[in-house]
Amino acid sequence: MKDNSAVETPPGVAIVGMAGRFPGADDVAGFWRNLRENVESISHFTDAELEDAFDPSVRGDPNFVRARSILEGVENFDAGFFAMHAREAELTDPQHRVFLECAWQTLEDAGYDPAAYKGAIGVFAGCSMSTYFLRNVLRDRAAVELFTSNYQVGSYGELIGALPDVFATRLSYKLGLRGPAMTIQTACSTSLVAIAEACKSLLLYESDMALAGGVSITFPQKRGYLALEGAMVSPTGHVRSFDAKADGTVFGSGAGVVLLKRIEDAIADGDTIYAVIRGTALNNDGAARAGFTAPSVNGQWEAIAAALANAEVEARSISYVECHGTATPLGDPIEVAGLTRAFRASTDDVGFCALGSVKPNVGHLDAAAGVAGVIKTALALRTRQLPATLHFETPNPRIAFEGGPFYVNKTWRDWPQETGPRRAGVSAFGVGGTNAHIVLEEAPPAVSEASIRPTQIICVSARSAAALEKARQNLAAYLADNPRTPLADVAFTMAAGRRAFVHRAAIAADDAAAASATLKSGQGLVFGAPKGEPRKIAFMFPGQGAQYPAMGQGLFETEPAFADSMRRSAEILRPILNADLCALLYGDEAERLSAQALQATEFAQPALFSVGLALAELWRERGVAPQMMIGHSVGEFVGACLAGVYSHEDALRLIAARGRLMQEMPSGSMMAVRLPEAELAPYLKGDVALAAVNGPKLCVAAGPDDAIAALDAQLSAQGVMTRRLHTSHAFHSPMMEPAANALRKVVEGVKLSPPTVPLISSTTGGWLTAAEAVSPDYWAAHCREPVRFSAGLKTMLDAAGPDPILIEAGPGVTLSTLARQGGAGNAPDAVLASLPDASREASDTEIFARATAQLWCAGVVIDWRGLFSHERRLRVPLPTYPFERARHWLEAPPVTHAAGALADTAPREPEVLASLAAGASSAFPTNEIFPPMAAAPMTTSQNDTASTAAGMTDKLRRHLVDLLESLSGESVADAAPDATFLEMGFDSLFLSQVTQQLQRDFKVKLTFRQLLGDLATIPALAAHIEEVLPPETRTAYAPSAPAAIPAAAAAPASAPLAVTSFAVPVAAALPPLGAGASGVEQIIRDQLETMSRLMANQLAALGGSPVLAAPAPA
């Protein structure tokens, strides 16, 4: 293909391919369509649809949200395409499987078959934690134990199917990629970091192309969550980035991949460039933030400023930023603040840059979030349109838009251009602080030349007949919907940019409408399914009589290789013929030879030789080379030239002399006779001789005109079919003897060599030997001896093996007809013509293109780059492979609703004992450690009221301390009363977990923001909870009312002992065990009864009450 490097090249890395699967969209086209139509692809579930393990008490919580964005059909996968057996596919995380498919689609979208690409292709990608492995593969504790016992030395199917370490390398293995392969894991910024790392690899020349992206598919997909006001996830199940109603994000599943390439290489190779990455930057927030999961203004603005500096562009040239845009109360204001600080370093202009985020449309895709933003922004640059920010109505009052550089893009609109190319930024900020920002620029204009060929070859292939049908229907639909896409670019992309699978179809078409109709209907398509060893190819070169005026003119005008060969022959022949052969064949009416004039041997033979040689050169440019050759009469000279017996120059001098000498012989006639040689022989008398044996029952007689006329009458009278040939002389008869004698002297002056390619001798019907090839006598007698084409064809077919392909490299189909009659077979691809016959019912370009299509469908490797080497073509995005997915899925164990507490830690031990004793699940901690009971009577102290209040406060504080210690694993009992949670080392994520548990424990409304604000200490939080406790919860934490101490116990003269009444259980307070109670439950019950009586006796002793009697032994 012509080099496209003359196009002006901006610095950077080009995005040349992309693919993805998104909520509500199976591909990038559907994704863009949904963006254009303002579609929200976040799903909202009914309880019946939920697949999570939360029990009804959790789902009944008013803060429980049944929303998430999902990918449909992830249980299905085309395992065979990626050479996976069924069990391997079942054990492989759907994240890996979806990413494999997307990676292949990305390469196809760019127009590259990795097996044919000579450079190094890198992989930079990441995924989320494999919940499929945890939920579906490790189905029970036994599976966990087996896997961990086998770790690193066994269970390789399970290991490789889930291990993130091999996520990128496995893709390289499956697709045969030789560049660096790196798994990237930085949480929410994973895929944008992967893109940045891929750019570095390209600019360091580690990779020549690089796949980069991410995927997140976690299970169960249809699950809900508990929302906290002011926390990360949205209580409404909608993402409202930058809006006053923004209340958090919604997570979901998705995948995206881009193919990257150095911009200068992409332009030179004619790639479609969606956008150019001008600069990237990565950093981390470090410790200067509220917590591990909290964002940082400083970290973000530094990353953005560094990306702008790396891109060497001014902030003022950026007119759109695709933001991380999680819609969290803290995230959006910090993000815009960071952007503003970075932009204000170089411009004071106001309101020039639009902001947007894809998350309101598809949710937060975690490891795929960054690449989703890049794909959206690249498509926006390519189409010069800005998508609307879904759900945006009123700016978030916490964001300082007023007087700043930014505004939120509310509606779908054209993207205006100021000075210079359109530019955009894309941000992704990961939990943990890894920030990524890239600067994108619109692509330079693409240059696609008008094709030199009126007829294009459109190829489609697949691994099965069903997939082939789907593939051609998809391409037909594309051509119908995109008639302005240059058909030559479509042909180039499908031929040079797609892998050739075994099931094939092809068409030669002049325009998109015709191609679409044929692909859709199948009528006129060439089909093939090559199997086994490559079929041998033979060239056949016709002899005199096949010529006609302007033969090959269509190829002369459109195929440089053909035209160059013809011009070279014409230059060699010019001093011999005293004329320009190209003008004689392809000139205007005044110059062009008529059919009658072209019968003259002195013109016919050089013309046939030159056209045959030019066709052979054109076939060889397409990568089609013969393993054997056969020529009819003068056609053998073409084969001999190609086989190196003599040079192009010597061959033409010899042919010109041969034609001239034969033309000088007395005139004569030739006649085809439908008889076998043995039956014709008795009729050949006198000057009539056998000139050719073309078939088992087809011969040619030659001699003087009157003798041939007499033979014609004799045979016709006996009912033998005859046909007079349009020749001026009796070739290959004794009448050529003088010419042969004169020709011997010419041949003696030619350097002759043994053939390097097997060639049939048309005079013997066997293989041309080295001795024959270098003998002047052989070539001199060639015009005198009969042509034994039938015997030669049999010799060649016997040696060719099964199903050879015979190509007639000359005008017409004379030899094609003889070959089919002689045993070549009737299969459509058994014998192919290169040019039409003299009737020209089809054009030269159509015949040659159709023959090329048939060869490709037969399994012949076509050099498509050679075919397009004389024009500048573009690789264009076309429908990708139609995967034949089947279900490969391990079912998860049935849901037992054992996770209802939503706690992030195991229940504390006393709660476990109590709940088990009560017949409850150990997964559900209870706040009533022991059921309340009446304490032994005690006298009332003057501080009774104060002690009651203090008792509740103490219990609440102890509960908070307990909870904090359980969740953190750290002791906080000794912390100073005024120590804040932040000072204790707890970050926002930890406090979110605390808030969730407190809401369940106390049935109160709390936000983790309050724990960072006015409720930031244990005393403050305990006091607040005590104040807002609902009645049904308060009774569990209120101390029992103090009772009077009996007189007998009030003897001491000193002040009475003030003892707060504890809620101590007695045996009677424990609920009865059910009929199915286990032995473990009975033991725990007995332990609780014993502990209850012991504690009751201790308190009774302190208060002077009677000791409870031990129960009688059973």
C-alpha cells in the first residue's frame, strides 16, 4: 500500500481501534447510540430478580437500594474461537472471557490480524476481583481447602481462570501477541492507568501496537446495597454528576479496550484514528487526605497539570473534560476544584470548557470506568459532537462553577471548534489515590484515494457456516447503512485486516449497493471451505487463435503490474515491430489493430506472449505462483520464460522472429476435428498433417487450403464434427519446416537454461527436460511438431495431486474448456480464467477479480497488501466477528440468606452465644446480649435517676467501643474521651462501615459525615444515639428500675451500697429450643444457664438477696 506519511503528523499516540460491552449496549455503536439518546442503563430490580444473599430484613430496610448496571449474557462465551475446551471455559472468570472477545474485536475494528502483524503488540489491562471464582468456582469449604492445598502446584484450571497475575499474559498467549503484557490494578483508575502505561511502552518502542483497557463483572450482578446519606453509593439508584441532587454513585459491570499505535505509524499505515493521545500523567495522593479512600485536590490537580505539560498544550485549548464524576458529595467538588486549580495556572478565561461524565448513563464500571470515558470522548472527537450529561439540571452548590473555567454540558450538541484542533481531557481517580489524566486531540484528516480499480473484492470468512452467514449479513447491513464508505477501503480492510477462516465467501462488486445486495442474498457469491493440504496451482498459456483486439485493456488501465509488464514488452519489441505494441492493442481507433490484422502471426504471437507474461506477473504480485505450467504452442514460450529458460528480452526476440518466419511461410488452413487421434490418422494423407491433439476426442489437422477443404467435406459427409480455425497458416505442419530451419539460427544466439519450475513440453506431452530446454533444435522444431496438449494435461494432472487449480493466463477460456474436458473437473474453482473471451460478456477487471475471489475461497493465500500496493487505502471500522457463544457457566450454590447483617466483621462472641441459644443464625448479631429480667430487690439510692442515665450512656459507649474494636482489630478503650475518630486512625471508608452497623444496631439515621463532624468522638456519638433511640430499641439498652432493698439486708449502719441493676438472664428467660436443635445448641444453652445463675447469685450476694438454687440434675 502507498505510504501515507505525507500527512502532517501531530505528536502522540493514536487510538486506532476500540471495542467494549457496556450496560445496555453489546458494542461501541450501541454505547454511542445510548449516549446520543440519553439512555440510562442502570437496572432497577424487584425482589424476585435479586440474586444477592441478603435476607428479607435487609431488603426491607428503607435504605436498601435495588439498583445496579449489568452486562447481559456473560455466562455465554465462544470457547472454540479461543481454543478453550468446555471445562477451561467454565473455570475462567467471565471478566477474562469478555475481555478476550473485546480484545479480538478491537484488533478487527482496527483492521489487524495479530497473526499477520509483524510488529510487537503489547497488552496493558486490569480487572476487578474475581467474585465468580469466590462464588461459583469455590462452591464450598471443601473446594477452598482443595484449592489452597494445591495452590501453585495444582488446580491450574481454577488458578489460571481467576488469577489476576495472568490476566494480560493469558490474552497475549491466546492471541499470539509478543509485546509486553502487564496486569494493572489501581481500582477505579485501572483502565486509564493501563492506557497511560501502554502509551509509554509505544513511545519507548517496546511495543508497536498495544491493547489497553479494563473489565469489571462481579457476581451476583443483580444485587442491591445499603445506602448511607452522604456516603459513596446513591440512595436513589441514579448517578447525578455535578447536580444539586447528586447523592452518590451506582456500581456496575462493563468492559472496554482500545488499540494504540504511534501516530506516525498509524498515519503511514492508513489506520482509522479515533483520536490522538497527546499526553498522560499518573500520580498518587499519598497520605495527605482524609482517609485511604478519600480523594485529594492536590493529587488530582498535579496529575492534570502534569498531563497538560506532557502534552505540551495549554489548558485554554481544552474544551471538554470527561470527568471521573462519581456524583458523591465529596468527589465531584474535589474533582472540579482540582481541575480549576490546574487550568487556572495558565488561563483566567471563564466558562470555556464543558464537563461531562459517562457514569449517569452506565454507572461506575470500576476497573473499566476509565476506558469507558476514553471511548466516549474519542467518539465525541471523531463525530465532533458532545453528549449530554444525563440527569443534570441544577449545578451542585458545593462546586464553584461561578467564575471558573467550567460548565456542565446539559444537552447533546455539536462540538464547536475554536483555533486549533479540538482537545479534551479524561480523568480517572482510583480508590487508594492513584490518579490518571490523559489529554486527547481530534485526529488529523484521513486521506483515502479514489481506487484505481472499478471492481473490488469483498471477502468474508468465519469458523463455521452459520457464523459466515451472520458475518455476511452484518457486512451487508453495514454497506447498506454506510454507502459513502469507499468500497475499496472496505475491500482492503476485510482482505488485509481480517483473519481468513476456513468458511469463506467473496464477491467482485463495483459499488456498495451491489455488494450489499449480493452479500445479503448470496446469489453471485463465491463460496469455499478449504481443507487439508494447499492445492497445487498450474498456469496455462493459450496459443495463437485466442487473441482478440484490446485483450487485457481493462487490466492495462487499472493494474500497474500488468501495465508495467506490457510496457516493458512493448519497449523490447519496438525496434523489432517498428511499432508500439501497447498502442497496437490499447491505443485509439486509428492505432489499434483490428481482429483481422491481429491474426497475422508477426503480431499475434508477440501480443499473446506479452499478455500472458503480464497476467503471470499480475498473479505473482497477488502472491499466486504456479507449481507447474503448461502452454499451448506459443504459450509454452511464456512458461519457459517464467521458468528461467530464457530472459524476457531473449524470449520476445525469439517470439518475434518465430512469428515473422511463420508469417512468411505459404498460407494454409487448420481445422478442428471431433475425433480421437487414432481415428483421424487414416484421413491424414498427402500434405495434411496432425497439428494438435487437444483432447481425447479433439484433434486439429493442418495443411494447404484446398487439402483441408477436401478433408472437411469428407469428414462432414461421414457425420464427423469439424470447425475451421481462424488462422492464416498451417502451423505445426510440414509447411512450417523452412521456418523451423531458419529459427534454429536465431535460437542458437539465445542463452538457454534448464527450467526452474516444472513445465510441460507441448511437443512431447511430458515434462520439459533440461536437455530439451537448452537445445536449439527443440525450440526450432517447436513450430513444426504437433501440439500434444491432451497428453501434457494428463501428465500435469497426474502429478498435481487432488483438486489442483488451473489458471488460464491469457485471453479467453479456450484452454479452460479443454482442461475441463480433459479431466480437470467441473468444480467452479478447478479451472479459472484471467480474462474474458472475445465476446466480453464481463469486463476484464470483473473476470480477474472473480478469479482472485475464487482462489481465496479455495484456500490460496493472496497477497492483499501487494494487490493494494499501488494505491493509498484506509483501514475502516467494519462489523467484527460474530462469536458463536454457548453457555459455559458453573452455577453458584443456592442462596441461604446468611449475610443479612451486612456487617464487615464476625459478630462478637457473647452475641454469637446468645443468638445461637435463641435459635438465631450466628451471622446476625443481636443487641440484647441477655434478655432483661427482674433483679433482686434493693433500696433506692438518692442517685438512682442519675445512675440510670449513666447506665444507658455507659452501655452505649461500651457498644461503640466494642464495635470499633471489632471492625478495626485495635483497642480503643483507652482512647481519650475527646479523641476524634480520625485521630484514632479511622478513615472515611471505615467510618462508613461503622455507620452501616450502627444504623442496623440502633435503628437510627446516621451519616458517616456526622462521624467526621459534630459526632466525631465516642461520647458525642453515644449521647446522640441515646437522644434519638427509638422506643423499641431504647428498652434494650435502658437499665432496669431500681428496687428497694429488704430490711433484713439494710442492716449496715454505713451508707447503703448503690448497685445498678444489671439485666441478668435466668434459665426461665431463655426461649425453648426447637425440636431440631443440635447438640452444639444444647451445650451453649446449658453454658448460658450456668453463667446466668452464677451471675445472679453473685449479685444477690452483693445485695443481700437469697441465692438462687441450682437446678436439680436431670
